[in-house]
Amino acid sequence: MSFLIDSSIMITSQILFFGFGWLFFMRQLFKDYEVRQYVVQVIFSVTFAFSCTMFELIIFEILGVLNSSSRYFHWKMNLCVILLILVFMVPFYIGYFIVSNIRLLHKQRLLFSCLLWLTFMYFFWKLGDPFPILSPKHGILSIEQLISRVGVIGVTLMALLSGFGAVNCPYTYMSYFLRNVTDTDILALERRLLQTMDMIISKKKRMAMARRTMFQKGEVHNRPSGFWGMIKSVTASAPGSENLTLIQQEVDALEELSRQLFLETADLYATKERIEYSKTFKGKYFNFLGYFFSIYCVWKIFMATINIVFDRVGKTDPVTRGIEITVNYLGIQFDVKFWSQHISFILVGIIIVTSIRGLLITLTKFFYAISSSKSSNVIVLLLAQIMGMYFVSSVLLIRMSMPVEYRTIITEVLGELQFNFYHRWFDVIFLVSALSSILFLYLAHKQAPEKHMAP
Amino acid sequence: MKLKALPSMSRSDWCRIPEQALPQEGSGKMASLDRVKVLVLGDSGVGKSSLVHLLCQNQVLGNPSWTVGCSVDVRVHDYKEGTPEEKAYYIELWDVGGSVGSASSVKSTRAVFYNSVNGIILVHDLTNKKSSQNLYRWSLEALNRDLVPTGVLVTNGDYDREQFADNQIPLLVIGTKLDQIHETKRHEVLTRTAFLAEDFIAEEINLDCTNPRYLAAGSSNAVKLSRFFDKVIEKRYFLRESNQIPGFPDRKRFGGGPLKNLHYD
């Protein structure tokens, strides 16, 4: 009986999450496009719903809500469904939509998308070989095999995003790094852009006039004599068309230049807006936060290096350690069991909410930047895949932040994965990503001023 | 949406480069033709680049790719074709890329192309309703830029019929991808676009950019296009002396007939 009640609670919450994902899709992601394939929207919302349910189950575990056996059952079911979606459905549909975009293969869409899916499965399977993630006693088609591979991809993604985010955040917030851009710089660049456009126009006018005279001459020739006149007009106009190809090449070069100038001007406008924003109150607040985050970022890089060098993976979670410190050093006595439950609930809750929010915002920005009306379906499905993998690996890593008594369910359901490996892998990729972002931003920052100060 | 004040050395000062100052190349025939500037606006992916290619080179564009910034093409148009006053003009078609929801820095950069515009072609995709709705925002973006010298302020970004009634710049609405609309839905789509064109006080043409027969000489589409270009040239070169004529909001319904006769004799 209690199982039925628990299941209905779970299903209600799943429907709520599904609705939220649907709304997010319509209002935020696709607000400039028209949804023609509802399949895409459904898949996105379903992935979102099942991912959020996993987090919900963790919270329920900490708070002790619902029956423990029904929790276990729902965990298993949820995991199976998510793996089904991430490994079978989403890649298949990605392949299907990519193939539909290519005109040549339009006829045999299904065949080619199946082929693409098989290629994906092959590489996905091969991914697990170099990593020591499984103990050898598991069979081929077990959940652990799939989860381990999904976990590796997801953890890599998380670490890359964290590393880049940790470095980019202070860089964007602090106004110390803003280049000085004046109005005259912008006007000078705009003038160059318009001059380039005028040069392109004058060349195109030559081409248009040449085509017109050729067309008129061709007409005069064709009317009196039929077949031979046509042959003559072809050979006679040969030098004319050669001239045209030369001009066309010059035009191509000029058009490339105009595109470059356009992008540079847009960049200058963006920098100018940021300078103006930094003078406002909000801007100053973010500037201050930027200093704070840069210290945090340096500390994280330091900790990651220490973890790798001294080959240590944290044994206790922050909650228990914090409580230990307060009890032992500060001498404050309180009910450890009671408080550890609530504090870990709050901590885990904050981690979950900020990571979901951060991911959705990043996905939206990414989507706006690179999508067009042709590729929007494929990109949304890719984002759904990334989101699913990200959330699954968040569950793997969040285990470290929880006290031992709450970790059991994750350990039980996910089987005997080598959790320590995932933490080590996260640290390595985080370090690599952070250091390369520092290098990349440094180079980009150095190179930019020289471009614009040139007369 | 208030308009920003431009710095003292404003764009409009040096943007109007007279035709004679352009680099003279080749035969004198080229330099003697006057020019008009027409913007081609619309969401990304509707087919502006294919349309411009079709209009200027009478060929279908083989591999359309994403337009960054602005791409220009030129068409030679015979004003008043078939009459003794026939004269050839250059029509510059400025195909401005991007989406209507771009960052404001991209919008500010695009605004440099909207100076001294003589006509606007609004392009939308018949299979995508959002692109038709976005045309209102596109036209506002372009028209606001151009109304700066006369000091007209716009209070918000919404569509305002009064503004289009006062508008001096001829508009043309073109719907693309007609071949992808199924026969049964055609009537409904065409009714919707007729309303759209009426809102802009403009003519409309519906075609497929991959098929040149829609603009074949003598077809009604070609006639509408020719009339639009004639109107643009007229507004630029023949009605200039009289400036704006306020209080004639319905002159376009008469096809500008009585007004034309006033200025040619």
C-alpha cells in the first residue's frame, strides 16, 4: 500500500519536472524559432524530468522520506530509463536529424541514422577500455558497464566546464582586464568597414554592367543566325568572362575583409558596453565578487594539484569534517546526528540547485550563439545528451559530499564502480582545463589591443 | 527604446559618399549611372542570400551559406522601361545577416548599414510563422535608425500603425519557400501574408528562390518588382525637391498616380 502512495508521489513530481522542462524549452531556448518536430521537445523534457528525479531521490534519502524499499525500486527504474534515453534514443535521433539536413541522403534517412547509431555505439564501448573503472566480474550487458562509460564522459564534461568557468568568471567580472575603447576607435573601424563595402559595390557594378552588355550583345547575335551565331557568341565572350573571374576573386577577398571588420566592430561595441556597465553599482558589485572568485579559483587549482601529487582522495565529507572541527576545536556541543542530517541536506540541495541553474544558463547561451534555423533540432538534442550525462555524473560525484550513512543507496544502486577513480579523473581534467583556459585567455587578451590601435 | 545621441562627428556626415567620389574604373558608361540603396532584411535562414543572387544574377544560388555581417550585390534596373524616358539605374541590394534577437553590440554594428536607405525588402519564410512576426521588429530596427535626422522618437518596441503611415521609404514583402507549402494549406498561408503586407502598406510577392520562373519577365511578380524599384528610384531622385508631404496617408492606395504627374512635365 505504501508503495502505491510513494509511486504516485514520485510520478506527480516527475510530471511537474516534465512541465518545467517543456516551459523552459518553449520560453527560453526556442523563443525565436518555430517548433516543427515535437519529438525534440518531448525528448528534452523527458531527459530533464528523469535527471531531476534522481536528485529528488537523493534529497529524499537524506530526509528519510518514503519507504526505503520503494526508494530503491525507483532508483533502479529511474536509472534504467535514463540510460535507455542517453544511450539509445537521443543518439539515434541526433543521427536522424543530421541525416535529414543533408539533401542527398534524404531518401534513406532511417538506414543512415541506424548506421550512425551503430558507429556511436562502437566508439562508446571502446571508450571503456583504457579506464580501470570496473571490476572484471561483471557481464557484458549490465547497468554498471553503461553507467561507467556515461560517467566517464559526464565527469570529463563537468571538469572541463568547471575549469573553464573557474577561470573565466573572474576574468569576466573584474574590470581590470577591460581594454580601453573610445568612440573614435569605433568610428574609425566603421569607416573602414563602409569603405570596404563601397569598394565591393563598385566592383559589382562593373560586373553587373559587363553581364548586361554581354547579354545584350548575345541577343543581337542570336536573332539573325541560329546555331552558328550561338557558337560565335560563346567564343567571343570568352575574354569578357575571364575578366569577370578576376574581378570575382578580388570581390571574394574584399568580402572576407568586410566580414572580419564587422566582427571586430561588434567586439568593440561589446567591450564599450561592458565598460559602461562596470561603472554602475551592479558592475562594481560584480567586480568585487570577481576578486573573491579569483581567490577561490586559485585555491581550487592548488587543491587539485595537491590531490594529484600526494595521491590522496578525501575520505570524509565536508559536513562531518566541519562538525568534527566545531566539536573538537571550538568546544561547541550539539546533537551530531540531527544537525548532520539537516546540514548535509542544505549543502547537497545548494549544490544541486546551483549546478542545474548554471547548466541551464550555459546551455541557453551556447544555444543562442551557435544555432540557426536548420541546425536547431540537432543542437537541442546534443544539449539534452550533455545535460543527461552531466546530471548522471553529478550523482556519482555528489556521493563524496554526503555523510557515510547516506551514501549507501548510491553505492547499492550503482554497483561496484571505482568511485575514487572518478574523483581523480575529475581533478586531472579540472587542472588541465583551468590551466589551458588561463593560457588561452592570456593569448587572446594580449593579441587584441594590437589589432585596434593600428592606424 | 530611446535613441542614443551620436558623438559630434556623426556617421551621417561622412556616410553619404557622393556617387562621383567612387573610384572610377573601366568605361565611362559605368560611372554615369545613378544608384539607389535597398536593404534586404529578415531572419536567418529565410533565403535572403538566395533571393539577392536570383535578383542580381538571374541564377539560382548553388550553396547558400550563413551570412556574416552584410553582403551586397548590384542589379541594373531600367526605370520606366518601354517609355521614351527609360533610364538605367544601379540598385544596390544590401543583404544584412543576423537575427532579430542578437546582442545589442551586434545590433549597433548592423546599424551602420542602415544609413541613407532608399527602400527596404522584408523577407520571411512562408513555412515559419515566427519569421513573419519578426518582420515587425526588423522594420522598426531599420526605420528607427533612419528616422534619426528628423528627430522622431519611438517610445517602445511595439508595432505602431501610425509610424508606418508616415513612412517615406517604400517597402516590399517577399515570402520564400512557396514550393514547400502543401496545396491544401496554400490559401490559409496566402491570406495571412496578405494581412501582413497590408500592415506594412506594401506589395507582396511569394516565390521559391530555387526556381527562376517565378520572376520570369512578364509575370505578375516581375511587374510588382519592377514597380517597387521604380517607386524607390522616384522617391530618391524625383520627389526630393518637394521633401516630405504630410497629411497624405492614403496616397499609396492610388498607386502614387496623381502625384507622379505633378513632377515630370
